[in-house]
Amino acid sequence: MSPLPIIVLSLFSNPWADALVSFDEGIGGSPGYNIPEVALGEPSRFTGEDVWPCVVSPFNSPWLTDEIVSIGAGGSLVVSFDEPVQDDSTNPWGVDLLIFGNTGCIDNSYPNGIVGGVFSDDGGLIEVSQDGKQWIAITAELANGLWPTRGYLDSQPYDAVEGSVPSNFTLPVDPRLTLDDVMNLDNVALMNLYGSSGGGTPIDIAETGLPEISFVRISVDANSKLSPEIDGLADVTAQIIGDVNMNGTVDVTDLLALIESFGPLAIGGPLADFNGDLYVDVQDLLSLIGNWS
Ligand SMILES: [Ca+2]
Ligand SMILES: [Ca+2]
Ligand SMILES: [Ca+2]
Ligand SMILES: [Ca+2]
């Protein structure tokens, strides 16, 4: 068989939500933020062009009308993925899907970036579906929540020019991390906990019992006073077993990192647990060796 179909598929497949299914802006959403197509494609790395240009960082969330869409009371947004999002146990921490919004960290020491809480974490019920008809709610997370988006690995929180090293929008922040854990941290310490992740709300679809989903609905209660804003959705990339540093190969660097992290899997630490028990031990070591590049 010709390899061409595979090449064509890989050229056009991407981890982002692909199509808008429906949108009801509801009542009381942010005025002007009613273009639902902005939730498709890659989330924003840079915002405020021509007004107040700045990188997207945990302290500066995306805010332009061509970046985020607002869902008011009684409203909903439904998007679909061309390639189903799978409940994959080899995804980091079992997280399958990320939703990027406009949650930001309050800066207690502007412009130095000291976490003083978060703003614009406006909720939004998440439901998923295989066929766009039967829906199952996600109970563990709300759509517009933690963690704020980070566009670049080599930027300071308020840089007015784009960074040169994009963050990874298909790698979650450790879902065990809580807001309490990061209160009063500076940007460097916060970014250490992100690793190379670009943030987003981490969703494990395992709780639904569905093996994979193609549709995501984000909706707002008719009595809600909050209107979530959505920038994009991403299908998490699976981790190669043994590839602790996520560089695509399994070698001695990964082996040393795994040995160094023996014990409970540290929050924000190396991803050295390959059987999902959040503990790094000889089982994980054997998995790594068994998958040596
Ligand atoms: Ca999962
Ligand atoms: Ca967007
Ligand atoms: Ca590696
Ligand atoms: Ca383990």
C-alpha cells in the first residue's frame, strides 16, 4: 500500500479542536467576545497586538476578541476534533485534554510576577461525547480554570516581543498542583513547576468511562454570574515509555533522571512514572530499559 495517505493525514492532523459545532452566546458574556471560531486551532502565545503587545504568560492572559470567546449565562460552545481524543494511560498523569482560557495570576509585585491568587477563573461545565448526541459531564474540573496559559519558555511575564522557544500546549501542568502550592511564588518558581508545559485546564476523560471522545461542550448555568472565556482546546500528546525528559528518545539521560527521582513522583518533577502509580521505582526502571531507543 502506498504510504501517501499516512503522509497526507499527518500533514493535516493537529492536536487542536478542528470544527465549530454550535454556539449560543447566552446572556451577559463579555461584549464583543462572541466569535466562537476563535476557540479552534492553537491557543494564543502573544496578545494585545497594536494596543498593548505582550506575550501570553500566567500574569498576562490573552484578551483580544479574535483570541477568546465568552460564554454567558445559559450559553454553550460545542467543538469537535477530527481525530478522537483518547483516554490514554501513557499521557502524562493520564490527562487527555486541555482547555485554554483566560485565567491569569494576580501579580502581587507588578511587574516582577509574584502569585497573589488568580482572576477570570470563571468556571463552565465541561461535557464530552463520542457522537455529539450522548453527553457525559466531567466532574473534576471546570473549563475556565487552572492553569493560566504560558506562550513561551524564554519570556519574562510582560515581554513586549515574542519569545523564541514556544511552550508545549499538548503537555499538561501536573494536575496535582493546587493554587495553595503556588501562592506567593515568583515567576521563576512557578515556571519550574510548569516545566515546558503551556498550561491549560487538565482533563482526564477516564472518569467518563469512554475510551475516546470527539466532541466537547462547555456550558454555563442560566443563573450564573460568571462568563467563562475559551481560547482553545488541545489533545494531550502521549509520553513515550521511558522518555523521562520528553525529547523523543530513551537513553542514559532518561535512566539517570529516573534513578535520581526514585520515590514518590515529585509535583512538577521529572515524568519518570510509567505505570501510573505516582511512584518511581524498579517497575518504572524496567519499563524504561525495555523501551531503550
Ligand atoms: Ca486519561
Ligand atoms: Ca484562540
Ligand atoms: Ca529522552
Ligand atoms: Ca511507578
